[in-house]
Amino acid sequence: MQSLRLAIVGDTQRVLPIERLAFHRETNDVGRRRIAQALLAESRDLLLHLGDLVGAASDYTRFERDYPPSELEGKPLRVCRGNHDCGGFWFGSPQEFNRRFAAAVGRLQTVELGFLRVLLLDTNVSAMSSVEWQIQLEQYRSALTEAEASSHVQHVLVAGHHPAFTNGRWHSPSKSVREAFVEPFLACSKARAFFAGHVHGYERFSINGRSFVVSGGGGGPRFSHLHGDKVRQAAELDLADLHPLHYLELEATPDAVACTVRGLDESSQSFTELERFVM
């Protein structure tokens, strides 16, 4: 196994009626379907969803039109739980998510792909007990320590829904994610990138030479970001608002992991390269 191909997408939820009425947020149905088509068109070693599959529980009918179960069958799809997926007053019951993606609820998921280890976190601290949170943290630390000592694992990628760093105007960085998961990540020499969604745009930060990527461009209503002297954290790429809908393509070899950001051009419905970086 000399090369691995992965794709990452986040926040495919449709805008909620209250968001559309109160905040005039966009719907993005056409763009969401176009991204789904691109993701399903090719064979990959892993398709990773960063959470918020749907806006409300009733939207699974729509989700299955974009991502038909017959086309997902046999594909290596793994999912992080987002805040919408936890349910709530506006979001409805989490029963459908829990039934479909039980492995993503309140626990660490580990994906082993030869020389690549992928760790999927549940970052919804308010939806977990303190015991569940602590168990996940201990498992996460152990998985990083084992990867560090392994002669087989060359790279570690970490993913969760809430970002430790973001300049999103309407979403603050997650203090719980930053305090629990960033230090062990930076302490592991094989850890390459930490991927998150939640903020509907694309951001990349470099902390001690490691990449922290926010990829929430799968079709949810896009958000604006802070710029200039208002930023919380200097970003490696400062896109003008509103950021394009997008997904990530990764190619991993034993030597390096390369990431290409595929942005959707609204007028042509074709994809352009927003950036490419190597970790």
C-alpha cells in the first residue's frame, strides 16, 4: 500500500426555516448536490464527514436524495457527530442519527489504513457525561501514544466537529476541544492535521508547524469571518467572504500527506483548486 486517497466534507445540513426567515440565510441545494455527486463519483479509501449531516431530523429524506444509500453501500464512510446531529428544540430527535451512526455517539473512533491512523472525536461535550468525555480523552491520548511508538504508523489525522481555532464571526473556537485535545495532538510527532467543521467556510491555521483545518463547506448556509485586526488567530489563507462551498481531497504516502481544497464555482458548477498544502 503506497498511496491512500481520502475525501473530507463537513456541514451538509440544509438551512433551517427559522434561519432562512430570521437571518435570510441561503439554501444551497444545487451546490450541496453537486458536492455530493463529486464525492460519490470516485473510489476512495475513506470518506470522512465532519458532522451536521442534516439541519433537522426530518431532513434525512433530503440527505438520502443527495447521498443515496445504494451509492454509499460499500463505501468507507465514517462520520463525526455534529451539534445538529445531537438533536434539540430546532433540530428534532437524534434518534435517526444514533441509529445510523451509533459508533459516532460519545466515543472515539479509530480507522487504521496501513501507515495512516485516523482518529474521530465526538466533540459535543454538552451532550456527553463527564465520564464519557474522560474515557474518550484517555482513549485519544492512548491512541496517539501507540501511534508514536508504532513502526507501522507514519501519519495521524484527527477529526471532530467543533474547531479549536476559527475566525468565524458567529462561532467561537471551542474551549473544551482546545483544552482537551490540542496539547496531546501537538505532542505527537506523527500528528499531521486536525480537521473540524461547524463554521461554514474554509480556514487553515498553522500551530507549531501542524495544520488545523476548518472545512464546513458541504452545503450549509455560509457564514462570514473576521478579518484584519479583528482575527482571533492568524490564518494561512484568508478567503474573502462568503467562502465557496467545498470539500477536501487527501493523498497520503508513507512520506507525506497532501491536501487539495476543491472549491465550487457557483456560476459554472465546476470545481477549482482553492489551495494545496502538504503536511
